[in-house]
Amino acid sequence: MSQLLDIELYKFMLVFLRIGAAVMLMPGFRTAYVNTNVRLCFALALCFVLLLPLASELPSRPDSFAETIRIVISEITFGVFLGIFMQILFSALNLAGNIGGQAIGFANAQIFDPASQNQSVVIDSFLSITALTVVFITDLHHLMLSAVIDSYRLFPVGNVLPVGDFSDSLSSTLNQSFIMGFKIGSPFIAFTVIFYVGMGLVSRLMPQLNIFFLSLPLQIYLGLGLLFITVPIMIIWFTKYFEDGIRQFIN
């Protein structure tokens, strides 16, 4: 009985290490609004539910202590990789929010962003909270959890860490997120160019006009109007990109 209990605890530990590390870093679950104890309890409950379905994917307990430590480190690394990968996907919206904040003139208007857990431009925080709401409304968080579960087939327990593949995947995803952030924020880039060119022409045609007094309120009004028009399209575009990025881990 004691030996059987040790085997089951070992399997539970293997499941918890990967799933717990991923849950602690996944978008939405790692926000400041979610208490650390709540995340821990959620990860434990998820591990209890998944222990039996994943039992066939788990190897037997190794005899060597060094091999056990290697597997533990590997499982934590797999979970951290999945969590960071999803965070990088989500960072595309952060870049778009910063571009929008610069274009509207809210670059110095910063508040606490619960998604990134630091100070950010108010437009960035608004888009992040809106995107997180849409992610949970459309059940994309189920897709994130499915990616973590299916990772046991993609990255079997006990396999050697594919460090090269991890680095290539993260760098490629970071590059794609950077490009996607510019694509999502492209309306604000176009608005900035057109607005400042227009203000430059007005200042040349009417030198006596105080262009700085006129431009700031006009920039805020027009920028907010553009934001309200483009927010639905930006969020839909982002959620499609986020979903496609996660689906590559699902068999």
C-alpha cells in the first residue's frame, strides 16, 4: 500500500509541476486580480481531475535520484515554456495599446495594468482588460488548458528538453507578435502621420495660429473617436491570432 501511494504521489507531482507552472504564467490566470492561493488551488484541482486521464502518458518512477531531479526540472521547464509562449502571444496587444496611447496623446497617462502587473499606458490597460474579458467569454481559456494537456503528447514526460526548438519557437513567436502588434495598431500609425502632417500644413498656412493650443484637444478627440470605432476590429483580430497561436500545440 505504501509503495502504491508513493507511485501515485510521484505521478501527481509530475502532473502538477507542468500544469502548475503553466497556470501560474498563463494570461488571465497570472493577473493581479487572481490571488496566488486561488491559482494554486485551481492548479491542484485541475491536477486531481487530469491525473487519471494522463496516467498512460506518465512513466514509472526512476530508480536514480539524479534522473528524478532531471525529470522534475524538465517538467517545470515545459510548463514555464507554455506559459511564456502564451504571454508572448498576448504581448501583441500590449504593443498595439502603446502605439494607440502615443497616437492619442495619452503616453503619460499610466495606470496599473493587472494583466502585466506593472504601470502601463491607459489605452494598453483598456485593451488588455477587454481582450482578457473576450478570451474568457469565448472560452479561449479552455483552449489554453487544452494546449497544456496535449503537451504531454507533444513533449512526453522524461524526454530530453528540446532547448533549440524552444528558443526558435519563442524567438519566432516574439517576431510574429511584434509584427501583429504593428498591424493591430496600424490605424493609429496612419492617424499619427495624417494628423501631424495636417497640423504642419496649418501652422505654415496660418503662422499666427497657436498650433499647440489647438492640436492637443483635437488629437485627443479624434484619437478617442478612432479608438471607439476600431476596438471591436482590433479585439477580433487579436483573438483570432491568439487562437491560431495556441492551436499549434493541440493535436
